[in-house]
Amino acid sequence: MNQKKNFVIMMAVAVVLSVLLGSTNAAATIDNVRCILWQGDPAKYHTAISGQQAQLKGVITTTDTGTTVWYQWIFGDGEETDPVSLTGATKYNVAENYTYTGAVGTPITAQLRVADNSDMVNPVTDTYLLVIAEEILDAQVNIAIDKGLWYLYNNSYNSTSLHTFDDSPLMAWRYSSYYASPTASAVQAFAINNHKINGNTDEDPYVATVQLGMNWLIQGYYNTPANPMLKALPIAPIQRNNIDDPEAGQASPNGYGIEVKDSGSRPIYQGGQVMDAIIASGVQPEDDTGRDFTDRGSNWTFGELLQDMCDMYAWGQYDGTTGSYGIIGGWRYSWNQWGDNSACQWAAIGMIPAQEPPWDCVVPEWVKTYNANWLEYSYSQWNADLWGGFGYTSPGHGWGTSPSGLVQMPFVGQVGFDDPFTPDDDRDPKWIRTERYLADNWNTFLTSIPYAWYAFSKAMRLAQPQPVERFVSNNLDWYNGS
């Protein structure tokens, strides 16, 4: 009897040990399982619409390439997928489309399960939260953002031509021969959706994306060190009669500006995008960039970097004269070149937030004055003066250049108007007429290009004295030709 009892005890211990050992092996094999978070918050819910496919997304990391793991999605409504095997890598991005049905407001807790066995014993799991939302524009926007970020995460660019000065890891995106601005736009897209550089990488896979993308922008070079993403250039007062100093008003001017060198393509177009990404990423002005741009013997802070990017735009603004407009500013393809309103918006997009706390970058007033002269020069109005717009390299109007002009207006201190139903003496007529032109021709504007839509969105959000949230035709009874 005692022998039989001891045998049963030993068998029970063996079963317990096998379970524990199985769990230990799984933990050793499976490094991490992370479902994609909505807005970087594990407590927030992804948006789903009843009757439409939702996309569940997760990242699995393992300890070695020879490991085989199995994963399955548990949808939270009683349904689940069959286990699927993965092998040959240490990182897997997995997604599954599934159609939920339910009342608006219904919360759903789905789950990604990963195990080192096809029976899914002792799985490592993570939850994926969703909520059924009303089928309105806001819900559709949330879903589009969710899918867009996942697309970016899965479609970075890899090449043996991409390097970093300190051999650190990177993540980059490419468009044509551009490597800085596409990466900056990707980083900004993640960051403005709260996947910040100082987030928790154990919970949020997108945090590492922001970290590696920022590392490419700061430390990266294309093919040869002569093509860094960011490069320091000496600057000095060069505007009319050496009067206008790009570093005027700074406590510690250093005689340098920072341009986006990239592979040598269009620094004006790319600089503002990189500045926007830096500000959005979550770094602080006092944080160390990890790079000494001028061999001074110490790394630059992000605050110093951003100030010198502002200085570069100040130094590189066009400073010729035209008719009664005096010195006109603006930017184009190369520094100190006659402006065009396709490029000009990027200077404004970079410098507007750079001037705000906590960055507090200094932009001399003469830079804004000359840019305002450019806006006056490139502006036109027609249709009995009801409509206005901004031209490309001369007075005129265009679907891309007109919103670009609106982006520049808050940079130079020209206000838009904050309520489309109330006359306001502080409104700038150029803004009113241009907004009216876009509103009255909205359907046609929507057939233009995404570049124009981006500029329009930026303009409405940057408008002063407050963002424009209601965009309507402005042919109102109180209009009197102002």
C-alpha cells in the first residue's frame, strides 16, 4: 500500500515537473509576445465597426532562428484560429482579419497566444482590446491610422548602403533617392499617435521603431560618410549689406547651421520634416543626440540641433528684391534660391513648433518679414475678389501651393479666422479668400494630390488665433469685400 501510495505521489510530482519544465522551455524559447497598442496605451481600445473586418496585429520574438513556435488568435467572441507554425527567424509580425458583430460600445478582449508546441500547452499570451464603434468618420479615421502604422512598421527599407557612424542599429524608409524625409515622416506618424521614443519597448513594439528611426536621422549616412542625413555648415550674416544675422538674439551662437544632406537631394524640402519628427518623438531639448556635428569635443543636445536647423533656414532664405515688395524671402531647392510655395511650407512647418516651449528656438524677426513679403508677392485674388490663393514661383494659385501659403501665414504672424460664422476684424483677407476658394471648390480639391491635402491639414491645425475645425464655404451675407 505504501509503495503504491509513493508511486502515485512520484507520478504526480513528475506531471507537475513536466508542466513546470514545459512552461520554462516556452519562456526560454519565446522571448516576448506583444499585441499592437492603440495610441501606445495598454488600456486603450482599438476601433472596430460591426460587420466590417477588423485587423488584429502582434509581434512575436523568439530566442533563436532554429526555434519553431505556434501562434493562434483568440477573438474574444468564442471563435479562434487554428495554431500556425513559425520558424527561421527571431521576430515575426503577425496579423489576422476578423469580422465582429455587436452593439455599439461592446468591448472585446481578444488574445494572441504563442507556444512552443502545436497543442498550445503553457502559452505566452497578450491581449488585444477592441470596442465596437459607430460607423462615423472618426471611427474610420482611427481604423485607417491603425492600419497605416502597421503598414509602415512592416515596410521599412533595408540596404547595405545604409550605415550609422557608431555602427548602431537603424530603421529607415525610402522614397526615390530620399532617406531622411520618408523616415522622418514615419517617425512622426508613430510619435503623434503616442508611440514615443521613451515608451516601454516590452509593451509597445512601435517604440523601438521610433528609437531606430530617430537613430537613422541623427547617426545615419548613405553609402559614404560624405552623405550623412544631417550635416553642419558654417553660416554668417550674408543678407543685404551683411546686416541680417541668422543667429541674432541667441545667447550662444556657434556659427553653424544644420541641413539635411541625405544623398544630396533638396535639403529645404526635408529639413522641416526632420524638425517635426524630432519635436514629436518625445526627446527633450537637453537630451544628448549622441553625435558631435562639428568635432567640438562634445555631443550636441537636441535643443542645439534644432536651433541650428532653424539657423539654416534663416541663413538660406532668398534675399533678393522684387518691385515694390522689397526683399522677399522664401525657399526652393537650394539655399538662397528664388522661392517656390511647394518648398516654402517646410520651413514654416519646422520652425513654428521649434519656437514653442520647451524648445524656445530663436527665429529672427527679419526672417518672418521677408517671408511675409514673399507671401504678398505670390498671392493673387480673383472671381470679384471672392477667391484667393498662392502661386508656385510667382503670383497665382494652385491646389498644392495655396494651402502651402496658408501654412506660412501663422509663421509670419498673419492670423486666419477662427469662426466661419462671425466677422472678425483681425482676420487676414488672404486667409479668408484662400479658404473660401478651397471650400467653394472642395470636390475638385479632393481630386488633387496628397501633398496638397497634407499642406491643407497642417494649415488648418496651425491657424491662428485657433485651429480651424469647421471648414465651410464663406460666401456669407455679411461679406462686404474685406
